[in-house]
Amino acid sequence: MPDLVISGLGVTSAIGQGRQAFSSALLAGEHRFDVMRRPGRQWPLAASGDAAPQATRYLGAEIADLSLPPDLAHSMLRTASLSSQVALATLHEAWQEAALAAADPGRIGLFVGGSNFQQREMVLAQAQGARKFQFLRPTYGMTFLDSDLCGICTEVFGIRGVAYTIGGASASGQLAVLQAAEAVRAGQVDIAIALGAMMDLSCFEAQALRSLGAMGSDRYAEQPELACRPFDQARDGFIFGESCGAVVVERTATARRRGATPWARLAGWSSHVEGNRNPNPSLGGELEVINTALARAGWTAGQLDYVNPHASGSGVGDETELEALRQAGIDGAWVNTTKSITGHGLSAAGAVEIVATLLQMRAGRLHPSRNLEQPLASSCRIVGSEAVAHRMARALTLSFGFGGMNTALCLEAM
């Protein structure tokens, strides 16, 4: 595999903004799960005027206070969606750490993982526009496009290389990192930033995902802190969590020329589609990406120190993933469940979990798994309610998504 490293990280989530705050909250097992309160997240919409027999109480973890870089123009922020603002804040942290101001902007690329990021704000705009159609805000013509995130980020940071979105459902964040690696390997750019963008769900997506059986039910409606429980026998679906992650990929030499210190080497990766539109997981697809990523890294399953799994809390998905790890021969490696703390960021999850993996690698500690009271059977050692001291040199991160998407990435400490 080529000499590719990660030279910058940025992260924003409900448990903390920035690497330091996020890492501290992660290792402490903190959470922000509650009934979601952002406008447009519950039915009926306040602006719709429609009556409903019962208001919804969808659970999730929402970002309370977003801190934005002070040099951003007010005119830009006034029309930027929440997903765009979170992207700017997160990218700013990775940009600063990787010292990208000293790089040639024409050789920097941006790959934004995800699609249909801004659903909640679109629903609110449409509800308002239904009453005053001719007065619909003109910027809606830009913000309904996912590429608006590319436009805002490239304008603010002066990026002049390639920039586009790449959708892979809940694997989008990791898929963007893999695409960034391929772009650098092919010489398309020297530096590629992968951004797992914040998926801003509306009540419509929440209801549909719940009807599909993917999102958690009302079982824990009165105890939101207990609802998110990947790999636990009492799980009943994922719990949403707002988040965004940024990862800078480049060759070691270009990073060191700017004085950037790499976090880890990208040792091997793989993506695979199953030819399946539906949300059900694929044991064969998951095994395929695990085995291919390990082979490309030149590692055996027994050499893995840690696996950051997809672990969404899905009834079928969690059992399938643990079986894939067992059949891949991953026996005894440590595993924990990042989503049990952050919630499921959907398009952002894969990038955020790469950040979580590297922060744990540097800290020499594994974060706890919340609500893991009756763990599913596993060939791995699953971290329970307390953080575990653990030095690791080789880690595997996994992301899976609707539509038969499977990705895997091997990370090696430097």
C-alpha cells in the first residue's frame, strides 16, 4: 500500500466539540441523549398548522452550543445551514492542525461524505413557504443541493483542487476517507480532506427510519439515557446523534514539510457493494471488506489490537457484524461501541469513529461501552462500562450502510 498518513483531525459531536473535549467525554462515557428539541425534529411541525393525535418524542443527541471560528464572515453564516456551520467548525480544527495554510490550495481536495444532509431545514423552509410561496428564501435554491457544503467550505478555506460529495448511507464518512486516500494515491491531489458531514434529520426521516425498524422505538422514551445500547441483548435500533468528523490524508513527506505530525498510517482499506437496495446487512459483504483490508495491510486477524465496529444497535446488524468478526478469525481483539456514547451520526459516523479510534490510540485507553448490560456473544473482548488501558499499534474500523455498502480501514500507529 502507498505511504499515506492522517495528518489532521477535526470533530464536533453532542458530547464535545474539538479533539480535547470530545476525547475527554468519550473516555468518561458521557452522553447527551434526550428527547430531541431542535425545530423540525418532532411531529407536528410548529409551522405546519396540522393537527396530530399525539406529538412524537424521538430520542437523540443534539449539539448544544456550536463554537465557530471568529474570522468567518457574518454574511456567509447568515445563510449557511446548520450542517454547513458544523462542517466549517470541524474542518477548521483539522485545517489548523495539519497546517494547511502553508499548502498549495490548488493541490488540496475535499471529499464530503453523505447525501441529503439538510433535510430538517428544507422541511421547515417548505412548511413556511407553503403559506407564503412567493416569498421562499432565494438561497433555498442553493441549500437544497448537497454540493452547497463543498461550495461553502472551498470558499472559506480557499481550496482549489477537486471537491465533491460521495454518498454511501451510514458508510459515507468512511467512504469519503477511502476516496481521499485513492485521490492522493492517484496523484489527483497532494492533500485530501475527508469530511463526514452532519446529517440533519427531520421528523420525516425519523418516522420512516423507525417504521423500517432501524431507529429505536419508544421502549426507553422515559429513560433516554438507556436507549442507545449497541451489542446489548435489549437493543432495539439506533439512536441518532448529531456529529461531524474531518480527516486530512496525504503522504508522510508532504505532511512533514509543513511540520505536521501524522496520527497514523493508512495501512489498508476496502469497500464492497452487495447489489442490494435494502437496509439488511450482509455477512458476506462484511467479511469481504474485513479480509480484503487486512490482506492489503499485510496483517493477519490475530495481529489486530482493536476493532472500532459499526455497532449501531440494530437487531440483525449487530449480530451479523459480530459473526463477521468471528468468521474473519478476529479472536481476542478489544472492541467497544462509539455510537453508544455519540449516537449514530449516519453520514458522519465513519469519519467520527476514525477520529475516535486515533484519539484512543494516542491516549492508550479504550472508551467504555454504555448500556452494555447483557452483551451479545462475541469472539472479541468487548469493553464494558469502564474505560480500559490498552496500547494499540494496529486497529480496524468498520462502516456499513443501507443499499449494501460495506467499508473497512486498517490504521497503524506511527
